[in-house]
Amino acid sequence: MIEAVKYINKIIHRPGLRVVCYIVFLLTPYFLRSQDTVLNKHGLWIIDNVKMLQKTISKNPAKRMVDLNQQTPALILDLRYCTSNNFTMQPLYPPLKTTYLRKAAADSLSAIQKELNKLGLGIKVFDAYRPYSITEKMWEPVQDDRYAADPKKGSGHNRGAAVDLTIINLATKEELNMGTGFDNFSDTAHHAFTNLPEAVLQNRLLLKTIMEQHGFKALDTEWWHYYLPNAKDFELLDISFKDLVSKQKTKPVYVKKSTRRNLQP
């Protein structure tokens, strides 16, 4: 450390700047240790454990990961990556009874569910939070960023800010016809594809309209995929579902009520 400081002093001659550089040099290891994320091979900062996640939540409660089944029990969950009924034809997640989104996304989804319920409709969720390591696995067979997230960038799913979903008829539990199924990697799944029956176009328009009214944006190439426009405000996560289930909750903060009385004049 002493040799490094001497080197800096040779380069910088102004006394004030020497002091500043010395302080920065001493504090650099502290700031590196206090990082809430780790750097991966693609140069992305990733949160890979619950302790680091809890630290970010304590600084900003809006980053809390919300249990969708707990917040909106009426949601239908058809978590395809827990099964082989997906484009990889193998389970990528363990069996799950719920999934997660950041608070803002979860709150919007609850509001959308209530609005659709008035029309006799509801939401079916195919996927929400996705660990970053799963995104790496999904990229290998596809390697087309129209349909799978490039691990060099990460996904809104990894940030807990994207959801794959459709609309169902509450009476029949049947999905509305959207022209293709989930994970259909063809032009027919694109929002711009209009060579479809009018009923299908209207169903897609209904989903898109209500999602956008509640703050989500549509992915052009997948009618089922919506994300928060500020998704990059949230860190990429590579935390297992098991850890989220057991430890993601933070301790509530209690604020003492003031004991002072307002005196009337």
C-alpha cells in the first residue's frame, strides 16, 4: 500500500489532491466489499443470495419481491418451466406453488386481475421471476434475442419485473384464443402480425390495453410477455426459489407515534 501511495504522489503534485487520492485508495476495498452485487463473466452485476437482496430492500422497499399467490390468490398459475410443457421440453424449475414479482409489478397485476374480474375474466400466469442461471440455460437452444434473453444482457424476468401471461374465462377456466400458444417462436406470435381472426386480434388487444394501462410494456415478438419500463432500476437476481420462499421477507420497520399533543390556541 505504501509503495502505491508513493507512486500516486509522484504523479500528483498538488497537496490537496494527494490527500484526496490517498483517502480514495484507502477506502476502495471498503466500497468493493460493500457492493450489493457480484460481477459475472459477462460483466453484469448479479445478486446471488438472499442476504444481498435483503440489503437492497432495506435501502429501497420498492425492490421487495412479492409472493403472487399470497397477494392475489385468485390468480391462476400455470408455471410452465416447472414442467416439460415448454420449449425446452424439460423442467427448469422445481415444483412451485407460487412465483414472485417486484412490488410495483405485483401491485399492478392485482389491479389488472380485479378489473378483468368485472368482465368475467381473469389472469393466468406462465412465468414471472426467473433466476439468471435459468436464462443462461434457455439461451443455449435458441440464441435468438427475439424469443430468449441474451445472458450478456439479462432479462426482465431476472429482475422480477416481467411476466408471461394470458387471459382466461372465469366460468370455463379456458384461455382466450390468442392465435398461438405460449412459447411459440414464430411471426404469428408477434403483436404486428394481423393475419388472424378478428376475435383473436381483439383478445390480444384487450390484454395489451389493460397491461399498458397499468404500467407494463409489451414485447413486440411475444404476445404473452410484458415488463415494467423501468426494469433496469432493479438488480438482476440469481436466487433460488427455495431461498426466496424461506428468507426473502424483511423485518417490518416500526415507527414510534408522537406523544405530543397539538395545543389549540
